Amino acid sequence: MATVEQLYKDFGVLADAKDKASEHEKEYESILSAVKGGTNEKRLAAQFIPRFFKYFPGLAEHAIDSQLDLCEDEDVSIRRQAIKELPNLCKGSSENIPRIADVLTQLLQTDDATELSIVTTSLLTLFKLDAKGTLGGLFSQILSGDETVREKAIKFMTTKMRTLPSETFTKEVEDYLVQKSKEVLGDVTGEEFIAFMKILSAVSSMQTVTGRQQLVDIVAEQADLEADFQPTDADSVDKLMQCMKQALPFFSKNVVSTKFVSYMCTQVIPVLSSLVNPSEDDSDIQLEVLRLFAELCTFTGEWEDKNGVEKVFDKLLEYMPLPPEGEDGENDQPTDEPKLQFSYVECLMSSFHQLGRKCPDFLTAEENTDRLKDFRIRLQYFARGCQMYMKQLRLAVQGKKGEELKSEENKIKVVALKITSNINTLIKDLFHNPPSYKSLITLSWRPVQKQHTESTAQKRPGITPITFDDSSPPKKAMHGKQRGPRQMYQPPSGKFSTKAGAAPTFGDPDYGSGFGGGNRRGGWRSGGYRGNRGRGGWRGGRGRY
């Protein structure tokens, strides 16, 4: 066993030999023997073994094992030194990278913050040497390692890989990353699924139309759209919702959501009232699902499924009541008016508006005359209540600016005004004869699109931009007959409108769904969906997600 003095002598011989160091195998073996020595000998061995590793391929296995022994030493300073030097075993020997990356991945579970930082730096160094080989080591542990290592490895990929230069990920590396990620996605928890979608969506090859379609296909496979939906199973509801949320950013006119919309129409919308809340809070799960559905419908492609449209239409009618009986008589006793759930109606009416555009004869076909007549009565009644409530809301927020509008109560009123305005716009379209599907709205929970700047918006000279504030230039006087004041849209009057009455004042706890809906905390319930390593079963095991 070499002493400190002997180790320095061996080092000197090998360093002086330079490219001929391979002729001094005895000295290198002496350095390897120091792994069994004292603290000082081990610390020197941790530095010297990687330094001359490339000159002794015949001792490579022995050298790697010796260095790994030092990585597990009880002395933290020795461990740190040994881990720091691990990437040097791969310089000029790329075949060792998957193995060293595998070891470093296991070391990610350390509780020592300084040691963890060294491990992370070493892994990033390996990525710069050979990204594909390093990924091989990471995925080896993700696919077959224990739970703690798997979790740490996925966390490393989501947080640290994005710090690497873009040139690190060649097409070959990206293809390998996608391939191995698909293997992992066959058996993941909800959190892991979200993490890998985040990783894949950052890959440059996934920014193309083909790439986005591939991501949508991956999500569709995880959602298992061929299986029957179980509305009373919390895991089934949660899985579907998370899959829809992950897929939404990738849809466009070229990447359509038809497959998801069809599943929602046939499997989910008819059983909406049976949905269980997978979250522990008191959020409105039905409204959350309807909002996701409304967004999906925006990107529907070719659609000929009138049965699907009918299911959405029928669900919409559940929230669009007929006028109470007795409204046409002056001496009739007053009846309880139904509660108008504007948040639900906005989602369902927008969804129907999008799908109805694909099947314009759904309401206008000769055999659907009674359906259209009934729908018009409901639209007329709902429009009346909607406009009265809009008037109340406008009065409530009128003159309020800045901090006043940021109060919780006023925020809710502003959202409610957006909801009712959207509904009013859609009703105008649907009340056309025949019904029209031309209007476009921004759903109330979606961010408002930024206005174009003057330099980009005003492309034609001599055209005064339309503005909506008091700074607008005065209009030129019109010659001839003057127009009267512009009239606000009013739905057709009749016996069903004379006693519609005012909408309940805001704050009625039973009024609709509170107009704001609920946003679930997100994430997955404590414990995930993978308790033990055993396969099979969504709840309690790591069920296929």
C-alpha cells in the first residue's frame, strides 16, 4: 500500500513521462492501491487516478472501481473530490459515459448540499462530452432505479438540462430523448407526466407542426381515449383533466383537437353532473371541465358527428330554462324564477357555437323546426336576464379605476361582466334567421389579446384608428339627415319576456356558480398515484398514465 511520499514519487514519474506514461504501469498500480490507505492517501488517489486513466486501458476497470469506492467513502471531503474527478474518466473514453452518468444519477439522492452541487456539475460536464450517453445513464435509473433516484433524476432533467447550450442537443440526441421519454411515459405518475411534457415541449424539433402533433398524440395515448370514462373515479377525472391541460398549448388550425372533443362529447358531457372532484378543495369541477372543453372546441377540425353536437346542445338546454309558467297573464300568481348559471352557459354555448358551425343544419333542418322554436324561446328568456344583470354590473363598476378594481369583489364583477357580454354576443348570433356562427369571442377566463401598436395596426394612410377613450378626435359633422342615438340590442319581446324580472343581486349564494368559477390548486394529490414499485392499478400503484 502506497504512502503519501510514494504517491508523489509515482505522480512525478508519470507526469514526467508525458505521452509515454503507459510504460510505467507499476506506478499507476501503486496509485490504485492507495484507495485502501488513510485519509491523505485516498485524497491524493482521487486526484491521480483520473489524471492518468487514459494511458492504461488494461487497468480501466480496476481504476473505475477504485474511483467509485472513493465516491462512497465515509469522509465527505474524499467523496467530494472523487465525484468532482469522475468526468475525467470519460475524456477520451466516451464508452464510459453511460456508466459514469448512471453512477452520478444515483448520487443525486445525497442530502449534502455541497456534494449535490458537485454531482450536478459533473453530470452537466458529461452532457457537454456526450449528451446521448449521459441521457442513457439518466434514463437507466429512471426506468429501473428506485423511487428516490427516479424522482431526483426527473427533477434534474426538468431543471438543469435547459441550462445547457442549444448545440448540446443535436437531432440525434433529441430523437433519443423523445424515444426514451415515450418508454417512461408508459408507466408514470401525474407529476411525472407533467414533468416529461415540459421536457419534451422544450425540444426544438417539437416546435414544428409535426412535432406538436407528435406531442398531442403522446397526450392522447396517455389519456386513453379509447377507454370508457369513469366519472365517479377521482383518478380517472384527474387524469383526463391533466391530459387536456397538457394538450391545449399545442393545438392550432394545423393541429386539431377533434379526437379530444369527440371523446368529451360522447363520454364526459352526458355525465357531467356525476363528476367527482379529484382535488381536496371546494372548486367547481364541472365548471373546470366545461372550460377546458370550450377551449378544445376552438380547435376542432372536420366534424360531421351530429350526435356529438346534440349531446352538447342537450346539456346546454339544461342550463337555459324556459320562462316560468304564467308570465303571460297579468293576474297570475308569481312563480319562482330559475337561477341563471351564466358561467356554465358561457362554456356550453361557446362549445355549441363552435361545433354548430361545422353542422349548420343541426338547427335549420326541416325536421328540427320544433327544436329551433324551443331554443329561440330559451334564448329570448336568457337574453333578458343576461342584459339586466349586465346593466347591474356596469353600474357597480362604473367610475372605478386602479386599486378599486383590484378588490376581490370588483374582480369578480368584472369577470361576470365578461361572461355575460360573451353570452350576449353568442345569443345575437344564434338568434339570426337562420342561426349564424360568425362571431368570435375571447372566453372570460382567457387573457385579453394585446393590442397592436400604432405602427403595425395602421397600415393604410389617412385612416383614423378606432379608439375607446375621451381622447378620440371629434367626429365630423354629418350632412343631411342625422342618425339618432344608437340603440342597445334588445331581444324580441313577447309573452315570455314581459315578466322576466331582474336577475338576483350579486352575492346571492345560490346564483349560478359565482361567475368566477374555481381554479383547482393543480398538481396531484398527496402520495401521487404510485405508492409501491409494483406495476398495475392506477390508485395505490403507479398505474399507466
